[in-house]
Amino acid sequence: MKLYYLTAYSKTGEHLINETLEAETDKEAIENAVKRLEEENLQELPSRLVKSSGGMLHFHP
């Protein structure tokens, strides 16, 4: 399993989600992150998903 970091922000910059996710593939990590954002109704707010090894997989300004 690979480790990923999901962060979502309010419009003022406050962290609303700052979690780690585990997934087998980058695609699975993106799907899990989007699902998590939807669960918290945060999909329209700024968010990002990055790999622990470096590299951004998802960015929503």
C-alpha cells in the first residue's frame, strides 16, 4: 500500500480535512479522495491529494 495525503481548505485557508489515505494505485487514491471529499460535502472547496513520495495527483483551486 502507498501513502497519500488529502487536504481540504476553507476559503479563508483553514484546514477542514488533513488526512492520510492508503491505496494500491494512484487511480484508487484519487477515487478514494474524491469520495471522502463528497462525504464531507467539500468537493467544491480548495483541496489537494499528494503522494508521500512526492507529486500532486489532485488539485482543486
